[in-house]
Amino acid sequence: MIKVLCYTIKAKKSLPIGIAARGIATSGVLNENHKCKLLVVGGGAGGCSVAAKASNKLGAGKVIVLEPADNHYYQPMFTLIGGGIKKLEDSFRPMKSVLPALATWLKDSASKFEPENNTVITNGGDKIEYEYLLVAVGLQLNYDKIPGLLDALSIPNGKVCSNYSPKYVDRTYQALQNFRSGNAIFTFPNSPVKCPGAPQKVLYITEHYLRKSNKRKNAQLHYNTSLPVLFGVKHYADALWEIVKKRDINVNLRTNLVEVKPTTDEAVFENLDKPDERFTVKYELLHVTPPMGAPDVLKACKSLVNEVGFVDVNKDTLQHQKFSNVFAIGDCSSSPNSKTAASVAAQSQVVYKNLMAVMEGRTPNRVFDGYASCPLVTGYNTCVLAEFDYSLTPLETFPLDQRKERFTMYLMKKDFMPPLYWHLLLNGLWNGPGLMRKLMHFRL
């Protein structure tokens, strides 16, 4: 039987719980069976935030976080790393330093969900029995679904790159520097994706980089997206169309990458409106957003998920449709919002309050409005801040036209949001800009 280690993270007494400097002590080899009040599967933004809130409320020893990774990544920074604006080492911290002080860290991953038995089985063979479950496992990146892509990404200093993984993100800036002339192609897959704006952020940064380095006149930029629109919210899409026209960027809608041929530097695309129609393009730079989906371990538990593998929750309360003691947060949830870190922040308070209500025998009544935010970086000094709800109606924080490219929004994305994430969101102290929005739009 493979054993895993259980860590209890203890806060220094001189600091408030949740923002304390943390040490980590090993409690030794685990028994095969574990019991907890709340099991949080996943140590990403959503898991950390709700675990911090819940463990502060429930006390030590009541919350287990099941998470296998050694490091926690601030994924919204990957766009900036790909553009040479930030370094990869800026984007992560040791997992032990961001998990909540009063939670128990089980350094393993789930291999089987058994919601009928209130149980999760780990890859190491241990069984965790819970009273309440929060699923926060994110999305699975399926690079292997595109033939030839992994081979292309394994070529040292190659022409194919991807901002979506810490394993590949440094390749993007290398490819920008190596680019001389020809086609620079950027893709959006025919699947759900985390941060739907990110595939075109790298496009705009690349275009600006080529202008700064006097290589733009020799480059043809193509954005090949599976979507029927440039951006899902028309309010911002109209402004983005103006940007791509002004910068002479070719946009191909309903166009999906199906194969990469690294030996000939060619990419094969399909026309989603005419599936039998395919065409091949030579590339000098190819940025690929990989197909994504629910993790395989989730899809295997049919009673927990919907028909496409996402945790089947009520979109308002984020409570499971069948199991009242189960909630989900973030990218693995079936809630039809854009999958962004900002959505996680807004969901975290809703999930926490509704969890506490169920624990106390009350009906959960907190409602998530579908808030999502996408800071669309459009170069090395500008950003369009898109904010919207379930209905794709703008839900803007600032009393100004956020469709415009602004330096202030770029600084907020680059310099303000990372510390907000590390110090407030992960510690359960940031629930999104809802209160700020009310204050800034206050009318007597």
C-alpha cells in the first residue's frame, strides 16, 4: 500500500489567522482512513480561498485539502511571462506557504469520487470520509489531443509555444525573439478554456513586440478561433474588432487547429461549419491554446457530473443538484460563467456562505451572478478591462469606459492584481470587486 504524507500547517501566534507566516510540520505516515468535516479537493485559487474561510470558522483539524502539487501558480501571470514582462519564478510559491493555516494538507490526488458514500479515494490508496465536499480541481489541459503538438513543444528553442502551462510558457518569449518573418498564428480550441481572453492577449502582445523590434512589416498575424465571435461579450468585441483592424491582424472565425507538423512547420486547421474542409498553413511562430476539459477523474463519476464531465451544480448557489453536501468552485463547475480567477473570487463567498448554511441546517440563499473579469492586455502598456455577468451584460467596476485601452488598467493587471491574489484571495479575504463597484457607482 502506497502511503502519503499529511501536513498540518500552523500559524505563528503573533499574526492573525489567514495572513500569518507559515511553517510546516510533518505528522508522519497517514493511516489508511481519514475523516473530516470538510474535504476540499484541489489547492488552486478556489480551494485555497474557501478552505481558508472554512477552517477559520470550523477550527483546526476539521478541513482537509487534497492537493498533489508542490507549487501553487498564479496562472493569470502566464500571459505576461510569455511576453517577457514577468519571469516564471514570479508566478509561483510553495504550496505549503499558501494553504490555510488551520487546514490539513494531504499531499496526494483523488483517484475516485464516491459521493453516495461521502468518500474520496486517493491515488495512494487512502480513503477520506467527509461530511461535506468542495470540488475545486480546475480544468485538464489536453495537449495530446492535437496530433504532433507534443512533439513540436519538445523541440528546443522551437517555433511552437503555449502560455497555458508552466512547462511551456517560457517558449513564447523565445519564439518572439527568434521570429524573423512569415506567419505568426494564434489558436483558440473547440473546447471550454480557462480565461477565454488569454488566447488573444498573446496575439496583441506579439504584434506590439514585433513593432518595437522592427519586424512587424515582415509578419502576417492570424488569429484562428473556433468561436463564431471575436469575444463573447459584444460590448467589448466591438472595441477589439477595431484593434485588430487597426493593427492589420487577420481573424478567422470557426477555425480549429487539428494537427501540427513540426518537421515542416505546418499547422492543419478545420472549418467547423464545413467539417470536411481542411487547410494547411506554414508557420514561423505558432501559439497553441490546448483543448481543455474536465479532469478524467471527475468524468469517471457519472453521478457527480453533467453530460460533459463538469460538476453538476445549481448555477446560482453552486450546490450540487443531487448531493446537498457537495459544492464546486472554479473551472470544474458546470456554472456557465467564463472560467477566470475573478470568477473564483466572486464565487468564494457564495460557496462559503452556502456551505455554512447547509452545515447549520438552513437553505443556502447566496446567489452567484456569473461575474467574470478579463483584463485583455493589448500590448506592453495598454489593457481593456472586460467585466460581465451570466447574461454577458457588462458589470463594470470603474465609472469610466472600460472598452478603451488604458495604461492604468495595464498597471492594475501587472502590479496590483498579483499581490491581491497572494495576500487576499488565497487567504479568503477577497470576494471580488462587488463592494468597490457599489461605492464607485454610488448615486444619491
